[in-house]
Amino acid sequence: MTNATTTIAIQEGDQLWTYAELEEASRQTAYRLLQQHGNLKGKCIAFMVDPGFDYVCVQHAIWLAGGIAVPLCLSHPLPALQYVLEDTSASIVVASSPYVELLSDYCFARGIHLLPTKQDAHHEPCALVENLPSDPAMILYTSGTTNKPKGVVLSHGNLTAQMDTLIDAWKWNASDHTLCVLPLHHVHGCVNVVGCALRAGARLEFLSAFSAEQVAERFKKGAINVFMAVPTIYYKLITYYEAASTEEQQLLSAAMKKFRLMVCGSAALPVSIMEKWEAISGQILLERYGMTEIGMGISNPYSGERRAGHVGQALPGVAVRLVDEAFNEVPIGEPGEILIKGNNVFNAYWNKPNETKQAFTKDGWFKTGDVAILQDGYFKIIGRNSIDIIKSGGYKISALEIEEVLRTHPCINDCAVVGIPDEEWGERVVAAVTGGEHVSSAILSDWMKTQLPNYKTPKQYLWIEELPRNAMGKVVKAEVKKIFNR
């Protein structure tokens, strides 16, 4: 049993907070919300808060006040933030000081209460809100297969099921110490790392921003024993290791061999990276499969063979089927779309009943859009049903959304955005464009960064005379990819 008054919950550098201190701070923030705004049951509360104690405190406070937590991406430009705020009709935004200036004019014009995180005043206790498992707890945004992001509504029951399943499957315990380097507006960071660590009574350490050097320094101290990241991060750590001195390599390797668990997900893990990581760390990365709508559904085993190139087996409590286009189960060894069912699966997209209906089969299975095969009891992801979804650096990116923005540039007549294989990023976002005046890639890149998050900005632009099309006039993206691979 964790002693809340002495057990460390969160660490930021040299700053430490116990579970008791986290609980009291969360309650104080909840009192502040309730006394200023009344019962927030079912209302969306957005928050743009740096990773660390404040993030966890605000998230928990929103739940204690009955609200639906809507984490905002820290790197998004204002237009992308506006979309989420308007889609959720958020009436309150809690923000760390660096983001108050970014949001202040917009929130003032819209009548949204912008609440800074830092507040020294003590608030008198008041009745907190009791949440039911069916009550909505969080909305996470994902591009999905359309050109506009969809809000995935996760209930308190969904989150509990997701965390309890992983705590059991991956043997989380109170003696664990993990380091969070992942963004917290995605399920990988906010559920798999933050949620599981705190629910298990473990120590959760944060870095303000990813740095291979800082991660290596934290590893060498010897306290951390659980680490989760995307393939891109492992690639960067391998690059850092290979450039380090022999002495540094030996220290780092010795420290990593003592880890209990290292997990990789959010994008396909190249076998080459898995093998290199094992060679330098002694750790066989545990690859798993999940998405915003389901949390985690499939995982390689904690104890047992972790098969390279495969995402593993269905997690306890999660049902998995592979089906053809008519939703009939395919024979073992044949490719089929992954269908998922379980308490981990979301119930609805926010204010999108049609999209919600289309996401499920008539008998309630969620259609992931990912295609896999089952080989000797292990699932292997082989692609997606749609070529318009690009998996890059742990993100699922809608090519249609990027194309829509590119076409608003005065020099571009038309465009096609695709993902091409990249060892570091999984897929690299690139764009073929047509138009009269051929502006430089640097100019296009700078402009796009004012319109969309950096990870959605194409890494390469290619001006061509015309886009390859079929007889119906539709762009043939397989041909576009060939242009970049020449």
C-alpha cells in the first residue's frame, strides 16, 4: 500500500511532490474552478499546460469538478487550437504562463475564461463532483481518415479499463520510476505513461522537452526503470549513443541493462531500430498496438517472446477480429481489417453522430482502418485501408487536411500529400505541388508552420507540371510516391 504522505508521485528536476501533495493541489484547483464557475458536470475544460506537476494537477482537478478534460497541444499554432476550442465549446481554458499571451486575445473576444495555472490563494473546501464510469472524462483529438480532426470522447470507465489492463499486462508497481518525454495530448503519453504510473503508485518524472542528452543523463543516474517512447525517439537516442565517447557508451549501456521495461509504439517499429537498441541497451523493446479510440488493444508479452515486426497478441479484456470488406472473419494468415471490442473502446466522437455510426459495425465492433495478419498467434500490421493517413513520428496525420491548407497558398494550384518511408520518422510527409510561380521550399515551409502544427508540415516539396490522375480525374497517390522515390 502506497503511503501518500511520503511516496513521491511526481519529479521535475530536483522538485519532488508526494501523492498527498498532488491530491491537495488538485483539490485546491478544483475548489477554484467550482467556486468561480459552479458545477462543471459534462462541460469541456481545455488546458494548455506544460508537462509536469501542473499538468497532472489541472487534469485531476477538472475531473474532481465534474468537467471533461481537453488537453491542448503545446506546439500547435493558434488556428489549430481555435478548432478544438470551438468544436468543444470550451468556456474555460487553463494555461501555463507561456501560453497565456498566445490565447488571451482570442479568449477575450470569445468570452472564454482564461485561467493561469499559478494561483497562491487558498480556496475554501466545497463539495466535489462524483463521476460515474459512463461519464465523459477526456476528449483527445485525432485526424482519423477525414480532413478535420475528430474529438474522441473517453469515459472514466474507458480510462480505468485502459490503465488497469496495462498495469496488469506490463506489471506496473509502486517501485517503478518512469520518465515521460511524450506529448500529453495523445493517449500514449497521457494514459500509458502518466495515467498508468500514477494509478500504480509509481514515481513519474518529467522532462520539459525531449533532449537525447538529457534522457541519457537521467538514464545514467540509475533510478529510472520503465521507459516508453515512439520509434523516432529511439532513433534519436541511438544516434546520440553512436556519437558518444566509448566511456559514455559503456555507462549508458550498463544503466539501460538494469531497466525493467522499455516500450515502443504509436508507429511501426523498424526491425533495424529494434535490433540496434537491443545491442546497445540489452533491452528487447515491447511493441504494442493502439489508437486514440481504443487505448491499447494488442501487445507483445511482458514475459515471453517479443517478436520483431509484430505488435503481439490481444490484451486481456480486449476482443480482436480480422475481417474482409464484408466484415466476415478472414482465415488465419490472411490480411484483414482489425476490429476491436471491449471496455477500453470509446463510445462516440464529439458532436459527430454520423462519423460515430460509421466507425462501428452493426454489432458494435470498432473499425480501426488498420490491416493486419495473424502469424503463429502474433498480429502483424501491414498497412491502412486509406492511403491518406500518414504515420510519422508517432502521429497519424491526415494528408487531406494538409492538402486543404496548401491549396490556400496563392502560388499553388493543386497538390498531393503522401508519406514516403523514412528510417527515423516511419514515414516522411512530402508534397507534390503545381502552380505558376515556383516559390522555394523554405518559403512554403515557413508559411505552413503558421497554419498547422510542425509535425504536419511537409518535409519536402516537389514542383511538377501536373499531378498523375486516373480516368476519373482522381489523383493516383501511388504514382505520386514513385515521383519522390526516383
